[in-house]
Amino acid sequence: MSAASASTIFLETTELPIWLVDDDPDVRESLSQWLELSELTVRTFSRAQSALEALRDEAPCGVLVSDVKMPGLDGLALLRAVQELDEALPVVLITGHGDVPMAVAAMREGAWDFVEKPFEPEQLEERVRRALERRRLALDNRRLRVALKQGGLASRLLGAAPAMTRLREQLMNLAPTRANILVHGETGSGKEVVARCLHDYGPGEGAPFVALNCGAIAPELIESELFGHEKGAFTGAIERRIGKLEHASGGTLFLDEIESLPLAAQVKLLRALQEGEIGRLGSNAMIALDLRVVAATKTDLLVLAARGEFREDLYYRLAIAELSIPPLRERREDIGLLFRHFCQQAAEVHDRPPCHPGTELLAALGHHQWPGNLRELRNAATRFILGLEIPQLSEENGEQRISLAAQLAAFESVLLRAALSRHEGNIQAVLEELELPRRTLNQKMQKYGLRREAFLVAPDE
């Protein structure tokens, strides 16, 4: 069973269905109704063979619950067959009183748990939910191993969220071109990683990749950094300096925080890109350029342009194409995968033994808003490996005492985000699918910070 076919939402394990196998129709109906009332998705089978065939077709399954005594293929035979297909799939057996020793033996063979008849529905629900947590962890680990083993772009831009899949597709489409690209992303979201991938998968492979943070250079030095200078060009210029534009020629120049570039430097940068040449400060000689510029910003440059704080003509020169990196809070299904990846890296860097986060910690991580995005998550993983407290998690999340209202809100947010993504921002389609009044949907989107524009697909995709 492939990892892709078994993809799951990180916090909301209800995305993966519970498979219920029982030859008694009354039992199937009563148990499935109970689990569905508990907001779990259930798929029922009257025969073990039918469930096995569906699993061979790689249909998604979170937990398989099966009666032991059934005609034809019984629960134990189903367990053995399931383990051959996907040993990480939890199997919960339903057994009669006289079959308890047999069920215990089955657990030694790999069954996740068993429930003895007669039982309360709450008992089965509790064990199913625990099994779903294990399934979620196993799938996260599997996706990480597959991505790292395959290498390539998926191992550098980790994530199974739809927005990350689109980002990788757009990146691979744009990388072979020489078009200037503007990358949008919040602080710590990985803008330089995206720029580096554009370079590594582009025509300038082997050529220079030069990065400059426009916000980290004093305004009076930015022109020298960009264009270079000759010896004696100004006080303190004791030797010739090659600027970033010249140094990047033949490759890629990455300009981070482009919104911080002074207006005077913007004029000269625009001219250099238009003419394809530059002159070092203090020199009349012109130097030809052949490079692609990847600029990154955390603000809307057109808004700045309307206020006179950024040149609109430079924006259009830089934004031949645009890429948007989703913030971590909008792809919560990737948090577990990324946190484990950062834990693995931190363990290697600090020579610490691997330490795997439990489901309670992962749930707390999933409820955090992550204003620092990947940078903040990496910091949390490093602290975890070093055995330190993760201060950005609230005390409530640290104790894992999450109220029912908070859990329902998180689930509702994920459902709305998934529906908006599925329908690519088509509000009418979302209203029809979720059977919501327009006003209610508007209120909920505002509550969870969901903007329709974030789910629209560009016409050229």
C-alpha cells in the first residue's frame, strides 16, 4: 500500500476511514452508526475477502476492525493477509469470551488490540482512536522516508498539503526558464530554499547562486553591494569590489526582503535589468549581465507601490512569474512530517540519539499558530532533541488538555480549508458541498483566517 494512497490530515485522523468487517448486518449497522456519531468515517464490509480486495486496490484505510468468527476468510486469516500488504495498518479484533487466549496470541502476531464481547461502544471507540493516532504517526514516518529516499525536490520542499504539491509543480515548470520570479512568503517560510531550488533545477546549474538580504545592508552601502565599486570610488573604497549582480552573472541572484531596497537603488536595479548591463561605482566601463533574479517579499509590493514606497515598474520587471509559499498554519497536515525531519537533523548535528515525539506533543504542535513558520518549528525540534522545554507552546497545550470546543474548531477549520482547496476557491461549490448559508460560511472563514484568494488557481496552471 503506497504512502500517497494513504495520505492523512495530521491532526484530524477522521480523514482516514475505519473499516468495519462483520458478517452480522445488525452488528455492522449499530457499530458504524456509533462510530459515525463520534465523527469518525466508517466503511463496512460483510466479508473479509471484500475488505482484502479493497486494500489490495490501495483504498485508504485508517484502522481495520474485524470480527474473528466469520464464514470463509476469518479475522485471523484477514490479519495475516493485511500484514503482508501493510504491516503498519492497525487491526482491532472483536472476539467472544472463549476466544480471548486466541486473541492474545493474535496480538503477538501483530494485531493492534482486541475487544471482548459484550463491550460498550465507548470501549471500541477509545481503542480505535488510539489506533488512528498510531496510524497517523506511521504514515508521517513513511512519507518522510519515501521523500528522503527519492531525493529531488520532494525531499527539499517537504509536505503533502495541496498547496505544497502545487508549489512544487509550479517550481518545476518555471525552473528551466530564465524568467525573473517573485516569491511571496512569511518570515521563516523557506523563501531562500525555494530560490535555491529554482536555481538548482534551472539552466544555471553549476553557475553561481548569490544571495543578498536587502534589509540587512545599510542604505548607504546597498549600491556598492549590488553593483560593486572601483578602488577610490568613495571614502573607504581601498580596493576594487565585485558587486552581487556581476558575481551572479550566468546564474541566479536572490534578493530577499526586496521591499527593503531603497528607492534610489530600485531605480538603478531596474535600469540594470532592462539594459542587461551595469557599471561599477567609480567606473565608466559597462559590464554585460546574464542572470535570473529571484526576489522574495513578505509584503504586497503593489500595495507599497500605491503608497509610493516601491517602484511599480520594478515590480513588473521582477514578477514575470510569482510563487507563493503557504504559511505553516495553513498546512497543518505537514507539521508532524516536518517536525520529525527537523528532529532527525538536530539529533545528527548535536550528536544526540534519535528521539521520537509522542502523539500528545504532536497534537500540541498542531494547535500552535507558528508565526515563525519553519524556522520556529526547527527551533522547537532542536529544543526537543536537547531535552529542553518548548516555550512557544502554551501551558495548556503542553499538558495536552485541549477542550472539546478547541478540538471541534480545529476540525471545522480543516474541513473548510479542505473544501476550499478542493473547489479552488469556488464559494458556491463549497456552499453546496457543506450545505451552509453564505453568511455562515463568511463568518467561519473570517473566524479561521481563510481567504478565498489563497485557494484560487492561476489561469496558467
